[in-house]
Amino acid sequence: MSADINPQPGIMQIDLYQSGKAAVEGVSDVVKLSSNENPFGPSEAAQKAFTQAAFQLHRYPSTDQAPLRAAIGEVHGLDPERIICGAGSDEIITFLCQTYAGVGDEVLFTEHGFSMYRISAHAAGATPVEAKERERVTDVDALLAACTDKTRLVFVANPNNPTGTMIGGNDIARLADGIPPKALLVLDGAYAEYIEGFDGGAALIEGRDNVVMTRTFSKIYGLGGLRIGWGYGPKAVIDALNRVRGPFNLSEAQMSAAIAAVRDQDYIDKCRADNTRMRAWLVKALADLGVPSDASSANFILARFASEQEAVACDAYLKSQGLIVRLVGGYGLPNCLRITIGDEASCRRVAHAVAGFKEAR
């Protein structure tokens, strides 16, 4: 390549995203617990809608995504005109950085925050900035102290990934009121549906012009393989984001499945209840083995070990038993394993394997 042909500033600073592994060489009967997927998959209604959409694959999708926005608005009590849809909430995060951050600007997030915040900031030419957490929990004071006149976006995942911890509405409101005038607060609600009655921050948006919420169909809805997400915010922000959104960024098959999924809230209630039950069981089972975790509000727990060496060794042992979890050293948590809450059989296998690991040491 010519020395004169170079990527835009920030691009070569991006570390390639590492997704959760799905296989272990030489091991059969593998259970994947590394990507926070719904172990029960999508609802039957979503599967049926996706199958039926196959007969229209030769047709271009609608560009305004109106039916999907209407369904989301109906279920969540939101104005469809203030909703934008994308290929996962990752794409909405990218739109936000493209639209509101650039060279000379700063994008702020917590030290153990989702890696896409850093990646999207670099891709836009902006400078990523980390604020310390307090015992793996978002620290509003640290975020406010890290703000400067260059801050354009402040990302807070609530619940957070990979910690599973979250902060309350009063803290979020204080953060929204305290950030610089030119900054947007982005509430990443990828795991919001796992908390009964939680709106992901939607109510906070109504009285403010500096808060945006992102959500996804990849987690509790079981549609990670289809890549569907959405965002909600002030009309002026959504209008700006739509100007960088590709006109056909979601297919009709994606939208049909998502419409059926969001309207099947009975299925979501069941998945939430099962996750809550098995999460509590696994937390106690591992704690009894000397492996603590923080209070999680998501569909995973962050298991803490005495050292990085022990965490890596346990990960290797779990893989040998056909259990794939997630090392999170890249998130600044080298002594931890993030473990997705699977079905009951999977959770019992994890507890049994960790017990075996402990006994062997």
C-alpha cells in the first residue's frame, strides 16, 4: 500500500472485537455460555414470522421501518417518531459517534464498559475516555469529574456489561443534569428487559433534550443472529441519526421477526422469570464454592476468582468439560469469568464443573 494512503485518524487504534467462542476442539456436547444469549431462543411467534418473510426476500425493505417502530412504540408506550432501528444496538452506538463525535472530541464511558464504545469512538476519530467505577459499579461522580468541554457523548450501560451491576434512576438523573451542555447521555439498555418494570431510562428522556436510550432484540428476545436494535430519544437527535442511517439497514425478515417478538410479551415474562430463578441459584452455588459475584441484574454473572491465574485455569477446566464462558481480562477484569445464565441443566453443569475444578487444585 502506498505510504500516502492511510485510514482516518483512530482507525488503526481499534482492537478487533473478540466475540464469545462457540466450540472447543476435541470436545462434544458443548454448552455456549459466553455471549449472553437467551438459552431458549426466540419465541415461536418470532420464528414463524421470520419463516413467512422468506417468501418476500426479493423485495426491498421499507426505508422508514414504520411497522417495527409502531410495534415498539405500542408495547413500550413510546412515540414511534422518536424511535430509530438498526442492525443491533451496536449500529445505533455507531450512528451516535458518527453524528456527534469527531476529531478533537471525547467519548466518555466507565472503565469496564462495553467495548463498542471505544471502538465506535475511534472509528469516528474521537478520543475515548474512561472513568473509574466503584467496586465494579458505575460511579456518577467519577463520570462527572471526567467530563470536559470536549465531551460529546457519555455512555452508561445499565445494567452494565460485563459486570451485571446497575445504578438507580436518581443517579442517572443526576448524571443527565450534570454533563456539559454539548454532551449527550446515552443509556445502553441491552439488558433492561431482565428487570421487571424497568423502562431502561425512557421516562428520563421525556423531560430532557440530552438523553438517548438504546435497546436490543439480541438478548432476552433471542434474536442475536438477526442483528436488530433500536434507540429512543429527542426528536432532533433521532432526525440527525436517520441522516447517517443507511436506507435499507434492516431487512423485512429482520423487521417481521422483531415485530412478532416484541408483541409476544408473555414469552418475555417467562424468560425473565426463568433467568431470575436460575441466576439466583447459580450465584449461591458458586458462592458456596468460594467464588463470589456482584449482584447482577442481567442474564449473566461476573464470577470473581482469587487471581488471574485461577480464573484462566478455571476457564480451561470448564472448556475441557464442554462449558464455554468468557474471560474478561480485556475489560480490565483479569481475575473474573463472565458466565451467561443458561437453562437449569447448563447452570447445574457449571456449578458441578467449578466444584470439580476447586477439588482438583
